[in-house]
Amino acid sequence: MRTQVAIIGSGPSGLLLGQILSGAGIANVVVDRTRRDHILARVRAGVLEQGTVRVLDQAGLGARLHNEGLIHDGFSLAFDERDHRIDLAGLTGGKHVTVYGQTEITRDLLDARETDGMLSLYDVEDVVPHDFDGERPYVTLIHDGKPLRIDCDFIAGCDGFHGASRRAVPPSAMTCYERIYPFGWLGLLAEVPPVSHELIYANHARGFALCSMRSLSRSRYYVQVPAGEKVEAWSDQRFWDELRARLPRHHAEKVTTGPSFEKSIAPLRSFVAEPMRFGRLFLVGDAAHIVPPTGAKGLNLAVGDVHYLSEGLCEHYREGSEAGLEAYSARALSRVWKAVRFSWWMTTLLHRFPEAGAFETKIQLAELDYLTHSRAAASMLAENYVGLSY
């Protein structure tokens, strides 16, 4: 099989890249080791920067997003039994974020790819990129029990932290930076109305909590738990009790409880691999970087990567120029590290670390108090939250 760009991974980054390239007349094939139904069953975040919405619009994928997505002009910081709203729109000249689940974006992308008749191979095995440091890269895999080779001009590794793309790179060619946090997020999804029309980030002596949503009738809540905690130890009732204990009373009294239909624990880490280009192999999204979900940057960073890479590939095929491809890694990493810094800062600000003492707790509260009384400090937070420009 021959194509122009072989895309490994059919999460949002791989599918979005394929959609943009197909719209530009660039042939591509998407391969994934999982099944289509499993991809749609994965529950992920859904706070979208305006830049992300713009890229999705340009790819022709904004109709359902604009119909069902929830515009948020602010969010609340809750601490010390107080609640302070960060006015995103007022602090950034009218910018906002949109709440629209990553699963829904993936569904839109999958439907668009099938409608357009673009080739995708699911449930494949033994995916390996080859010869990406030369002129004729290719990907081998097992599909329907048979070996398959895909010859291509370029390979896009959009297959996540545990995928084959980064593993194919010699360790000596890459530098990795990592920070493992000593806690995770226990998340619960329930068909109940959200406690607030905007997100609530809570700093409490018992640990961090987040009140989020997927729609006006579906809520997504999180509480900080120690690393190694088992989800089986948490009944729904225990979760609801702990969530309410970490919220200011006026919010806790408004929490509507109900049976969960998804409950899981996500470990928190910061990870960056440099560079993000190795010859004709490009790492995209979680294959190159992971951020804690505190700053809502994971999906948005992946879309930024797709934006830079698709520009470079379109420029290559349209004009014969290598400038965009050569600049891809530096452009993407510049934005990645700013988001890594912001996500680390938000995580440090809002979570209780096991080694922290009274001094560190007082510093957190002083920082929060400063943020909520200084327009300059709040503007920094708002500017990063709504997303830095591409």
C-alpha cells in the first residue's frame, strides 16, 4: 500500500490531521491498534481554547460543537470557604473557552472520515515505523491476521504516550523531561445537572476538587487521591461525600448526586520529549508531551501540534518548501513548554502535596489571595487558561 502520510493513532490528533490533509488533497491512511468502539468509549476532557475551535471550524467540524458546546466566560477558584470568579472574558478582551467533550470531537472526526471515504485500519497489531531517517519511510503492521506494509513520504506519530512512534526513536536521539506527581484524580461521570454553570477549582485541606460538566445534564467531578489509590475503594456515596466536604458550603449544598456511569483514576505527570521531529517521523500530541489536566491543556496542545504539522505538510506538497516541516519541532515545543509551565503551576497552586507542611499551605493561600485581588495576576491566569495564540 502506498500513501503520502501514514498516521499512527486515531485519537483526536490523528483524525484531525487526516481530515485537514484530506481537505488539502493529501492522501493519508490512519492506523490504530484499538477498535473503533473502544476509541469512542474513552472518556477524556473537554475544555476547548478558541484556537482549538477555530482549527476544528476550518476543518469543517464545527457544526455540532457550536450547537451543543457550552461557552464559558469564566470559572471559580474556591478556597478558605470563599469563592472567587476569574472573569476570562473581562480579563482577556472577550475571549472564552468552550466545554465540549473530547469523545464528541472524536465522534465528529470519525463520522467525517467515514463520510469522506478515507481509509482507516483499526484493531491492528505490531505497528512499527521504519526508515524515517531516510527518503523512503514505511510502516509495517498486522491487519486481519496478515502482514501489511504502508509506504509513505512522512509518518505522523499520533499514538499517545505508550504508542510505537516514540519507542521507534533511538534513545540517544531524544531528551525526555518528566515530573511524576504523588497523587491522581478520581473522576466520576453522572447524569446529573452540574452544581454550577461554570467550572469550580477548589483548594481544600482534604485535597483538590474540580466541578466540571459535559452538558447541562451530565456532570464530571474530580477529587485528588493519593498515588496508588484503587478506584474499587470508592463507592459513589463515598465520592459524593468527599466532593461536598471539599467545596464551600454554598456549593456543597447544591450538589445533585446520582449513580455514576464511569469512574476512574488518572495519574498526574508532566512529560516532554525533545525534539518532536526525527527525519520524516513527527511526534504529535501525547506521543511527545503529557500535562496534568489541571490547566485543561492536553487536547488543546495536540490540536496546536496538528496545526503546525499540517501547515508544514501542506506547504511541502503545495510549494515544495521544507520550511514549515523544519520549523515544526521548535514551534510546537515553544508552545508546549509554556503550557507545561502553566499546568505545573496550576497543579502546585491547587493540590495538597504529601510532603507539604504549614509553610507551604500558607504560601498556597497567599498566592490564591493575591490572584483574586490583583488584576495583573488574574490576567496572567486568564490569558494562559483561554490559550496562547499559535
